[in-house]
Amino acid sequence: MIHLSDSANNRRNRLILRCVLEFLLDECRSLILTHEGSITRAAIHLAVAQASHRGAAGAPGAISVRAIAQSLDLAYETTRRQVGALEAAGLLARAGESGVRIAEDPARPHVGRARGRLAALRALVADLKGLNFEFDPGPLGPSMEDDALAARLSDLLDDFILRVLEAGVEPYGSILDAVIFSALVVANAEAITYDPELAATYAWSDSPPPDALRRPATITELAERLGMPHETVRRRIARHKALGWADRVRGGYLSAMSRQQAPEVIQGSQIIVQRFLQLIRAARQTGLDVEAIAPFVHSPAARAPAWALTG
């Protein structure tokens, strides 16, 4: 069993990361489809939503365009244009001279969406348990009905997604590059992620799987997986190839293992894993009974309809 308290766990992040990235990509796809294929616009909307959640005394909070640009490492002008587009779509509203806030009520997530996210989080925990990942016991919050729990967890999940997107900027240069590269990594590792023996064999940061076990992915597949325009993905993969991050092989593309093993990428992966573990601790304190979730490894074939239907 792999325990969260293992001193060597910071090297075992590859097994955890593969599963968590699947969950993250599902979340990103839902956001991207909501925002006309743009992960940048989706991230900005999410940043404003989180600022709105932090408002005092129940009143929606606000955040400036400059603060959004700094937190997501975006150019100010790019941020300003995207904020304007979100305002025009009725998703953001002005707050004071320089601030914006969420237009809809941030405290009331869509019930169906919240339920789906709770189910996906439980499935992620089941996958990790099925791959012999043992969660350390921790404080469990009061029991509640699924709808109430799902609503409470939505804010935690939004914060988790936003922090992970922010963390992706440093090793990749942009949120867009981080998401597309992650989608390529996940597609390549399809045969390894949910195979208990292979997942355990290649669980460590310093035990990358050989190319012979990795499946090439096409541009069309990646674009569909992310809900992004084909041309956006094609241009970014071409850039990644030029940078040495991806290799063109028969049947599609493989993420370059030399890039995955770069110190800044490994460090970024460890940040994602640690943020996930923090999410699980917070979710447990909110009322998610992790111990009650039975181990079950979802095959890629079984998972495909789940994300394909999110659009």
C-alpha cells in the first residue's frame, strides 16, 4: 500500500498524478466548452468566481483586472479583452471603478453539475484505492445528503482547479500549454494508468514508462478530449514539437520523456499531487467519507462516455 505519510511519497507522484490529471482534464473540458473553447477565458471566469466567493458578509467580492492578470500570469491587455467578452456574455459585472465580480449568484452552483463533480471525485478516490493507494485517516465532517455535500464541495473543487491552473504557468509558460501538454501525457499513458501492475511499476518520478508502452495521440483526439478548436491544439503541439516537448511518431504524438523528467515539470507535478491531497483532507472535513468509497479501477473504455457527455 502507498500511504500519504510515506517520506518517499514525493517521488511516487507519477501514479497519483496520472489519475488526478484525468480528473483535471474532465473539469477543464467542462470549463472550456462553457467558454467557447478558451481555457484562458475559463480560468479568468473561475478566478473572478473565487474572488466573489470570498466576499465579506455574504456579499459578492470583486477583483481587479490587473490582479487577475498577475495571478494567472497573463498579459494585462489579454485579460482586459477576455474580461470584456465575459461581461458582454453576462457572466461578469463591474464592481466599483476597477473591479469585476461574478454576475450570477456564486453561492448556488448548478445542482446537476455539482452532483456530477461529486461523483467524479468519488470515482477518482475509488481508482486510487483500486491501484493500492491507501488514504490516511483524518477528521471526518458531519454526514449530509449528497446534494448538500456536492454544493459544499463545489467551492473546494473550484479553488483546487484554479490553483492547479496557476501552478501550470511556471513550467509551461501558459495555462493553455500546460493543459494541452497534460492531455498528451494522459493519452500516451492510457494503457498504464489503470493497470495495477504497470501503474505500480511506473509509480515513481524517476521511473518513467518506456515509449513501447505509451500510445501516440492525434491532434483530433486531443482537441476532442479538451473541447478545444482543432487549430488551437495543432498550433500548440507544433510549438511543443519545436521546443522538444513532443515527438512525432507513427500514429500521432508522444510527449517527450525528457520534458516530463525536467526538474521544473517534476516539481510542478508534485505541487499538483500535494494540492490534491489537501483537497481530499478538506473534502473529508466537509463530510466526504473517503473510507466508505470502495476500491474500483475504472478502465479507459468505461470512463470515455463520462467525459464525452459533458458537452
